[in-house]
Amino acid sequence: MILLCNDDGFNAEGLRVLRKELLALDDVTIVAPEKEQSAMGHAITLNQPLKVRRVEEDGEFIGYAVEGTPADCVKLAITVLLEKPPQLVVSGINLGGNLGICALYSGTVSAATESMVMGVPSIAVSLDTYENPDFKPAARFTRKFIPQLLEKRLPEGVFLNINVPPVPESEFAGVAITRQGKSRVIEEFDCRKDPRGKTYYWLAGEMLFEETEEGADCVMVAKNYISLAPIHFDLTHYPSLDNLKDWKIKF
């Protein structure tokens, strides 16, 4: 069984298109946020209950909608809602790329991260556009790739962050094994006042693409390659360990 999650919400088009494709491989159960949870990162809910709605469509059970974050959904699914752990967690298809530093903010990527932490293989899939998205090429690639992924298997503690360019399959340049790039959002805050004169802010901004080096996820997607970036979340900077020991820090 494949567990399907996202951060765009239970009824998001990308998730539904992907579900249709993955049903050709195995049973698929959706456990996804009741409403959009974009840019929630790896947040989990501690101070309020997680409400769960069982969803049937045309008399068929398809999954659960959760009033929580993407990481909540994966935790709850694997621990409580599913009779047995899935063979794979697929998070997506996200509307918009999760490239460079933006992967750290992504609820879609964090759902795959949580699955990896819980010992279940996972991938995150994103389509790098917000305008007139066609999710079918990304969904078809994911369906074709999963059998190979399950056969070869990733190392423990690693998942794949997949980003797909928004072009027809005939225009794909190929598949690139990439590293997480350094592209990031340059934030702007739109300052406004409410009817009572109190100040509030809307976060805005745009992606800054400074990298040109081959192998970065954002560079390869811009060249119409499907980007597969192996991700792990051991945040230790190992080269600094010996350096810090040389400081001879005292208490």
C-alpha cells in the first residue's frame, strides 16, 4: 500500500492526479491536511487535538482528511490510522517547486522527511510552476519510477526530493541526480493598516536564482531536467567537530 500526502490539501489537484496514476501500482490511501498547509515546514501540532475525517467518494474509501500539518498526517497515519505501515510514502504533487533553501520550508518535503524518520521509504514530488499546471507528466514519471525505487532502495535515513519542470514529456531533457541548491526567497513585507488603524504585514518576495553550477537542483530543472536530490537530515557539520575540539572550551 502507498500512503499519499501533501501540503496543498486533501482536494488539491496535484494529489488527485497522482493518486489516479499510483492506483496502477498498488492500493493508495490518502492522509492529507484538510486545508492547505503550504510552508509549514516540519511543524507538528501539540496544543490542540487532531480532528480526522474519513473520506469516501462514490461509495469508495479513499483516505482521511486531517486538521493538522503534513508531518502530523504522516505520524498519525503510520502510528494509528493504517492497519500496517505502507511500503512507500509519496508526498505531492506540490504546486510549485521545492528547490534550494525553499525545501526547508516545504510541508510537502517535510511529510517525506517525517516518513524517513519513522523508517518508511519516501519521496516528495513537486511541479515547478504556479501557472496553468499540468500534473500528468510528473504523475506518470512518478508511477514509472516507483518500481525501480522499491527494487534498488535508498540508504537508511535518505529520501528523494523530486522536482519536475512544467513542460510536456517530449520536452524533458532527462533525469538529473542533483544536490540541494542555494537558491532562496528574497523576502519583502507589505505593510498595511486594518480598519482600526493597527499595522499588519503580508509576507511577499520572489526566488533568487544565483547559481549556475551544473548539478544544483534549480539549475537542472531550469534546463528541463527532472531533478532527483537525495536528502537526509543529519544536520551535523562534521568538518567543524575537530575544529571545535581545538577550541578547548571550558566550563
